[in-house]
Amino acid sequence: MFDFGIAGYRPYWLHGLKTVSAAHGRRLAGLAGRTLRHVWLVWDLGADEWFADCPVLLDFGSEQVEINHQKTDDLSITFNNIGPHQPLTWPTSDDFQLAWRPEPIAQLEELRGQELRHASLLEWAGGTMADGSVALGFAFPAGHLTIYNALDENGFLFSAPGRDWREHVL
């Protein structure tokens, strides 16, 4: 199993809204009312940019959600398995110098310290090959974060889901 160069990380790939909801819906719903402490991203130090192939970590104190997308519809959600203070090494290249960074994107810094209103599962229905792919949405008092499949990597939206998403609040 490919671990993305992250010690202790064992992604568990799921497909489809019903499968993701059955596996993680209750635990994601239980995050409501918790304060977001950090959003950790893997940063490519050489290019000085987010390395979107690796999981996104949402630290809610005693619960850390680890979200990762690959291919066109693979979604892995794990909890409390990744230590963002541990070094990581991309296993297929010596050229990458990677490190965990908390809130390296301004919109993520704006969410830090806010209490989560609710989590939701979002199903893409935009009439494209991505139809049926599942994203995670996190609603905060002063902002929103969606982590979606950006075709074989993670992507972010920082506004409420648009009409091409079917939202299923947990």
C-alpha cells in the first residue's frame, strides 16, 4: 500500500456517497461544535507550494481528520493516524523536499480558531466525468471549506457549495 511517505498513514479508499456516509458519517457529524486548531498541508519546499497529492489534516484537538483524494473518485478519510511533526519523504523521488505546514494558505488561517457548525458530504452533479465523486464540506461561522477531488489530488473551495454539488449535512 502506498503511504505517501508518511509514517503511520494507511489510506482506506472508498467510492460513492452511501459507502462514505456509512463508514464515516457519524464520526464526521460528531465534529460539530469543536474548534478547528489547525489545517496541516504538505508543502513542497523547493517549489514553495502546496503538494496537493498528500492528505489534508484538520486538527480539532482530540480528533484529527485526514482527507485524501486520488484518481477520479477515490476518497480516503482516516482519523488520528498522522503526526504532522514527523518528517515525510516522497517514496518515488529524492528531488522533493516536503514538510508539514499549518495554514500556509491565507483562507485556511482565517478558519483557524472557529467552531465547526457542521460537516457535510458533497456529491458532484455537474454533468461531467466527475459526477458522483464525494467531497467533504466544513461550515464555520465565518467561512466554509470544501476538500474535493481535483482529478488525482486534493482541491479546496472556500465558499458554500454551489448548485453543482448535492449537499448532505451530517
